[in-house]
Amino acid sequence: MNRIAGAPISWGVCEVPGWGHQLTPERVLNEMREVGLAATEIGPEGFLPGEPDAMARVLARHDLHAVGGFTPLLLHVAGHDPLPEVEQLLESYAASKAEVLVLSAVTGQDGYDSRPELDADGWKLLLSHLDRLASLAAERGVRAVLHPHVGTMIENGEEVRRVLEHSAVSLCLDTGHLLIGGTDPAELTRQAPERIAHTHMKDVDASLAAKVRSGRLGYTEAVRKGMYRPLGAGDVDVQAIVTHLSARGYDGWYVLEQDTVLTEEPKGKGPVEDVWASAEHLRTVLRAVAQR
């Protein structure tokens, strides 16, 4: 129960330019504690102080642990080395005792509504960078995981399988992005639980996800329309996922992450209401699985 964390994107805080209204860190972190979350992902650049000790002080003031964070990186472009950027980031991880580096193989474009196709050289470079980054993180006591994500270079089932077969990097099981990309997250958890070191727990409206997958609806627009649902209110088999992970002895974080777009400062409770619902559902599932 004390391994449930939050992510700022559940409050609409996102690295994509023009994504929507951005709430203050003070509000987001306070509401995380109200929900009873033990930790937070770091969020996009600028959400928390960049100076490591200052970040640690902010987190301590809110009685939150730092899990780590979503780190978008160019991994397929010749001549671009992502290691120096990650080395600098890992300094802040040491100060805040963050444990997980969540890597995303971004396209180099803004947003997640389109992406190029990787050729053989691009794949070779991307897979090589993943293993180098995983080794670098491990040297600092941090676990690197790859986050399959809509609109990045690793999105669909074939691409996820290629990473599993040709790289040693662990996975971030993002239940929503996997489903949207055509991978059943419960089945992946059953087949390869040993490769999963971190989870982003989302629920999804499968009908909207199918429109994104077919190209009939852009990703960002689908998020605005409510594609992500509180856990238990969509089409992801949360109980099966937790059951498979628990059977394998999973001891990583469950991060509540429901991408949200805000147009203004919320009136009333705002995004925290959905986070509350997800937290309660996940706690119920965890208790049920533990009692088996």
C-alpha cells in the first residue's frame, strides 16, 4: 500500500508546449498528500526546482518521496548522444533518492500526434542507447526503464517485442499507452513479468483508444475527450495486472497516471477527484490480491 505514487500529468502538468493550463507545484503536491500517496514522479522540467538540494527540500516539505521521472530523449538520431543529459539528471536523483529513470524514445517533434518510422540504423542506435543508459543508471543505483508511449518511437506491440528481444532494459508498464498502441497490458504482464520494474497505472476508454490507433483521432484530442478514465472505470484489466505482478514478487511503484488536459484553474475539486477514485480502486485490488 505504501508503494502508490502520483504523477503531475494527472493534474494536467505536462512537458508538451501548449498542452493546457498548468497547476502550481504547491497545489499538486498538497493534493497528492491528501490522497495519501507516498511519492511523486518528478514531472517535466521546471515543475520542481532544478537544483538537487532545493528539489529535495520541496519534496520533504510535502512529505513525499521522489520516484524518478518521465524523461523524453532522442535515442535514434545519429550524432546525438543522450548520455551527458542523463548524467546531469542523475545528480538530482542522488539528492532526492529517486529510484527509477523512466526513458521515452521521443521523435524530436513536439507532442505525440505523429511519428516517423525507424530504419535499421535507427533501431540499432536506439537499442544501443537503451543499454548504455541502463548501465549508466545502474552505476548510480537507479533502475532505468523504457516507457512505450503513443507518438514515440516505441509504441506498438511489434516495437515492444523488439525491445524485449534485443535490449536488456526493463520496462515501464504503462497500462494505457500499451493498450492504445495495440498491446494487452495484462497479457504482457503475464508473459514477461520479470522485465517489468515500474508501472504507470491508467484506465482507458477502449473505443477512443481504437480511434487513436486507427488514426481517426489524434492522441491529444482523445485525451481532451476523456480517453483516460479512473482505475476501474475503463477497459484495462487492473486486477489481472496486479495479480501477475504480485505472483512474480513485484516490489516496484504503482504510479497513478491519467493524462489530463486543463483549460483553466479548476473550479471545485478538479483532477484530484479522479486520482482519489483511482487510489481507492487500486488499494482495493491490492488488498484482494494479497488475501488470496
